[in-house]
Amino acid sequence: MATHKHKSKKLRLVKLGRRTRWAPLWTVPKVHGKGKRVHPAQHTGVKRHWRRTKTKA
């Protein structure tokens, strides 16, 4: 990838990076009930890693 990136490409990459974050911690008791121990990444819709799965951006 080029050293100098267009602003539009940077914005697309930032948006894709936000989609791969964990869900907030308060969603675990809300979805599964109090006392259930589930990782917040289970609630993230898109699971992508920069090295494993590439994007079309």
C-alpha cells in the first residue's frame, strides 16, 4: 500500500476498523442475562483481522 493515502481511502479504512471492535461490556448481561460469562466479541457482527481477512477498500 502506498505511503500517502487518499483521505477517502483512510476514512473507509477507519470505518472498517470500527466494525471489528468488541461490543460494549453492558451488552453481555442485557443479551444473556445476569451472571452469564460471555466474551463481548461474541456480539460483534463483523469479525475481521488485518492480517487474516482482507477488504476491498
